[in-house]
Amino acid sequence: MCLGIPMQIVEINGYNARCEAKGVERDVSLFMLQDETVAVGDHVMVHVGYALQKLTAEEARSTWELLDQIIDSSEA
């Protein structure tokens, strides 16, 4: 199973971006989104260092709500 993590772009340098989620920052490749317009503040789904798709803020938030539920249920 693969897991994508929603992250918000905080900085862009060419096809590379600095993205943040829950206080953690990572360098992410935007190469797979080269046909889309992405900007600082946008949300993207990240898997193994690559942004796979652009998300709305609501999609990112609801994904994190589901991931948090999974984490909470596994700790119980």
C-alpha cells in the first residue's frame, strides 16, 4: 500500500519546493506537476518526495482528519 501525505507549499525554486505538514518540512519535486500551475500556499499530495497532484485546502484538511483518526485508533 502506498501513502500520500497532503502538504502545503511554502517555497518554490524551479521544479523543487519546500513543503510543510504538521510542523514538518520536506523538499519535494514538482516535476510531475509541470503541466499545472502551482504557487506558494497551494496544497499537494506527496509520495516519496514527489508531488503527485494538487489539492484544495479542504481536501488536504479532510485527508488529515482521516489520517489522524487512523493514528488515534491504532494508539487505543
